[in-house]
Amino acid sequence: MIMIGLDIGTTSISGLLYDLETRTVLHSTTEEQVSKPFSLNHEWERLQEPGIILQQAERILGFLLSRGPEAAGIGLTGQMHGIVYIDQSGNPLGPLYTWQDGRGNLPCRAGDSLTYAQQLSRLTGYRIAPGYGLATHYYNLQHQLVPEHAVQFCTIADYIAMRLANSVVPLIDATQAAGIGGYSLETGAFDITALMQAGIDVTILPPVVPSGTAIGTTLQGIPVYTSLGDNQASFLGSVPQPAGSLLLNIGTGSQLSAWLPEYNPAPSAMEVRPYPGGGVLMVGAALSGGRSYALLEGFFRQLITAYTGEAPADIYSLLAQLLAEEPADGMTAGLKVNTQFLGTRADPGKRGSIEGITLDNFTPAGLSHAFLQGMIDELYGFLKDLEQQGAKGFTRLIGSGNALRSNPVLCAKAEAAFGVPLTAGAQTEEAAVGAALCAGVGSGVISSFKAAGAFLRDIYH
């Protein structure tokens, strides 16, 4: 049986046909997002156009159906945390406020260090980071920016799912609800009492339903299922055996993810996210991720342009040459790069640094190695948190994301740090595969989310 998976990302939209019987992608397509993140009035705004995103998703779906008209279900995933307001007819009101939008990180009052996200976190007792939907909504409430006729908000993937299914009511599963904020892992629902105490009208929240719930059908009669958060979808589409596996994803951002069978409320620097079918996903997120390496690329690009008067065509090939010319062992000789250039979830104001510079180690090649090592070190630091949560005995390290796929030196540094061989995921569009598997579970073809790993190629043995 064939399922469709759609991944509504921030910079691209991907779709594929996944054959559950052969465990293979039959057709896939990826398009750059037509609706680029933009700002209207302030540099900290990161907005997109939901109507344009819907049109592009519909076009991709049409392409996939032309290749696989027998598809039996459609699953979705996409960028987490961001929200779009909708009216009672299911129409979008205003832009999509993406996860990169910075209004939640603004100070509540001039000269005050307390941000809107921090204020909301104090009022609710939940850690609600800037960019989370409720932090964005809380700012909009304080500044009378919520559209007059808004009845609910939802993620962009749930908005697309609703429209594809010819519905006007957005439904959300636990993986996406937790990404909005104010979601209780213990009760499996938004904490209505805590949010009301913060002055939030909870009727604007979308109803929470089980992962894989059917929400309607397309005009062709194909069932559409609730979306998964992109992190959980990537794990589902990459990891055949969740127990004992670490997923290392390095793309625009980066994460270290591990599945645990039970929620442990002990304090942790990692985020605890619900996982479809039970258990939780422990996620250590590095906000800069692959953008750290892009920062270094931009530095060399500016330097070469200033010296030659011409912008170079390709800098990444130069970086690859620098990494290959000198051996990595002992190369940095104390040179360390802290890659927290965009801060952390817990401390958005934190910044990166370069330390340990000597007269010998501050070379282009040494700096290139140190940047890569810093990216890995930031993610490896989350392993201690996992161990404090009682997780240990990881025997598989699975890599995903374009930064890992395109940089063998980065892969080698990951293997050296974690002490486990790194294996690339079987598919390049892991999140879309996870969305297709979600549709398989929703349709009943796959008996449960725990059984979904059997429908992946297990290339780790």
C-alpha cells in the first residue's frame, strides 16, 4: 500500500510516495519555499504567507497523485511552534508567525530584562520559549495584534491538513500541541487552568486528538491525517529501533534526539516532547546548527571579496579543501569554538565565542575544524542529560540532515565524540517518510506507531 508524506518546512516543501510493502520511496519532490520568511515592520519578525504555502502544497500533492493515484492516505509534518490564526470558515487571518519570529524574546517593558516568553513561563509554570506559538500569541494579545475574527490558531502543517481534508476546524496531535506551549505531558492536554491564569482565552486553542487521527478526505476521497511535529516525524522516519538509538540531525538547526519509554519530570537542559504511540522524545536542540558553518563560510566569502573585488562562486569547496589538507588530530591545539551564536532555548541571550587562540593554531584550516568540532560538542553535551534521565546503552547513532550528508569530516567528528559508528538514514526526506508512516498507522495498515519501525529499511545491522 502506498502513502503520501508531505513536509511543510520553513525553507522548502517536500513530498513523496512511500510503498509500505517494499519500504521504499517511489517518487519524491522537493521545492524551495515560494513564501520566504519576511518582516513587515520590525527586523525581529519572521512571517510567511499561509495562502501561498497552501497553493504550493496542493501543487506538490497533485504531482504525487499523478504518479500514484492509488495512494491510500496522506500524512503531514512541518515546522513546529509557529502559528496561523483562522476564522470560523477556516480561512487564514494574517501571516504565519514562524518559529523564528522573535517577538516573544522582546522585553515586556522598556529597560526590563524580562521577556514576554519569560513572563508567560512564570505565569503558567511551563517553559515556553520564544518562537513557541503561545509566546507569540501572548505578545500579540498585549499589543492588540490578534485578528478581530480569529476563532482559533494552529500550526502551518495542521492548517494545510485541514484545507486538504475540506474541513474548517483544525485538529492537532500531542507532538504539535507541545510545540505550541502550555501542554501537560501528564494529562496529555493543554493545561487550561494555567493558561487561563495567564489571561489566555483557551477557546483559541485547537482540539488535541490522538496522533494519526483522520480529519477528512480530499476531493479525490483520500483520507488526510493529523500532522506530526517535524522532529518526531524525522525520528519515526529514520529509526527502525527507537530503544538504544540516538538520532543526530544537523541542518539549518540541529538536534540530538533519543526515545525514552517513560516521562521523567527531573530538570533537564533537553526538551521533553511527546512521541506518537507513547513514551517521550528527549531533544537537545542547538539553535545555530548548520548555520554555524554557514557563518564561517560567510566570513571567508567577505574576506575573499574584499581582497579580490569579486564575489567567489563557491566557498564550501574551499572549506572542504582546508579540512582535507591538514590532519584533524591535534589540529586545533586548544582552539575552541562555542557555536551558541543564536543563544539557547533556556538562555536566548547567550552568544558564541572563539577561545584558546595561540600564535600557532589560528589558521584557516584550524578554524574550520574548530567550528565543526564546536557544532558536535554542543550536541554531545546533551548526552550527560540523557544519562541523568536514566538513559544509557546507546548502540546506534543515526545521522540525518544535509549538513551531515555533505560533510564527511563532520561525520567523523561525530563518531569520535559519541564513540559509536554513525550511519546515515536510509532516506533523505526522513520527516516526510515519518508523515507517510503516520498515515499508515492512521489507516490501520500499520498496527501501531511501535510497529512502524518494521516498515523502514533497517540498514543498521
